[in-house]
Amino acid sequence: MSHGYAHRHGLKFLGAGIGLRRGFYETLPLTERALDWVEIVPENFLTLGGRSQQALDACAERWPLLPHGVGLNIGGPDPLDDGYITRLAALTRRLESPFFSDHLCYSRLGGVYLHDLLPLPFNEEAVEHVVPRVREVMDRVGRPFLLENPSYYARMPGGTLSEATFLRCVAEEADCGLLLDVNNIYVNAQNHGYAPRAFVDALPLERVVQIHLAGHERRPDVLIDTHGGPVCDGVWSLYRYVLERTGPVSTLIEWDQDIPSLEAVLDEADGARKLLKEAVR
């Protein structure tokens, strides 16, 4: 959408990417396969040196690198971590990343990292808490910032807004972008009994700058967002639906558990690239 957040901030469509995972440190920089960009978890690269630094530098020579964090704790009650933001800003500048992202959730309480991305209550108080924190992070990092819609398995008490309305309020009041995780929409819709396409239609799609696709695990009574397998047909179908409304959006294949060969992950990225080319047409 030419009038949207990406256009206002001069953010270009990047194509299809994959994540730089430890198992790919040697092989990814050497691949001859098509690949348009690479996402990193910045927490793995904030202390520089060693194999991880060599892999990062080698990838930076070939592709745009985009930090997608898990440690910002944008929705938590603790103060923002000053040292973390300083290091994140330095890394983002060094990589010349066009934008960066994290999750609309909380991950720390009383100074203790919870090693999970936990949902916020969908209400006005949470919006009022998160918005100034988003603005502060954007100001300090000096780049456009995207928030991702997380997966969740229980609704936090005190919710008065729908999830889509909550996302819209935060994004519009903070004036940030959205990283739309299509797998998370699919998983949440199944687990919480709502229509995924209606959820997509309720979002401020003009703010979507990036998309995540991933696999999940189907259990008898719940879907678990594992990032541990290929993208399923239902998620590919929902992705097509999103692209019909947004046009082509930079898309990442997330594969974080039971990681297969680099070739298998690149095959998934090829699938996304094919649909992105159709969306361009």
C-alpha cells in the first residue's frame, strides 16, 4: 500500500528471507540459492566476537539484515532496559538495518526474564502503558519499529477490547509499523474460536511492513506455535488472503526448532517468493 507506513518511511519491499540460526553460521553465507534478506535475533549478537560475529559480517556483505528481538519487554511493568536499548541501537546502526522489530507482549517481571512471550490484557490501560514505551524505543534506536502480534494460549484478565482493536490502537497511537505473523493469527484463531480472515480485515493493514510464516504443532485440543516444521496449507492460504489486501510485503520463514537443512528452509522461502511475485502482478 503506497500510502502506508512503509511508504512514509521510505522502506522498500525486500522479498523473501530466512533467519540466521546457529546451525547455518557456516553454510548460509556461502549459499548460491536465491535469498533476498536475513533476519537476526539481536540478543545473539549484542556481545560481539567469535563464530556468531563472523557469520553476521559474512551475511551483512550479501544481504540486508533485520533485527527481530525477543528481549525488549515492551509491555512489561519493569522500566525499559537502558543498556539493552543502547546496544540494540548500536547494532542496528552498524548493520544499517532499515527497521527493527519485537513482540507486543511482556517477557520480564521484577528484573527476571521469563523466557516466554506473554500476552497483555487487551484494554485501554495496556495501550496507554505501551504507547510511550514504543515511542521512546523508536526515538532512541532512530529507525522505524514494528510490533508483532504474538501467539497466546490464555486471554489475560481485564480485557475490554478485541485483539485486533488492541493492535490497531497501539500501532496508530504510537505511530509504529506492524510485523504480521500469519501463523500466529491462524493458531490464535483456531485456539480462541475466531475467524482468521475477519481478524485480518480488522487490522490497520497499511501499517504492515513485514510478515512472518512458520509451522506449528497440532495437538488434540490446541495448536502450539512451535516454529518447528514447514508452513501448513491453511497458513499459506491465509498468507495469500493477506497479500491480496496489502500487496507484496517482505516475508520471513521462521524455523527455530527441529531445524532441518538450510536447503529445506530455503525451499519454504522459495514458496513465499512465488506468492509474492503473484502479488506484484
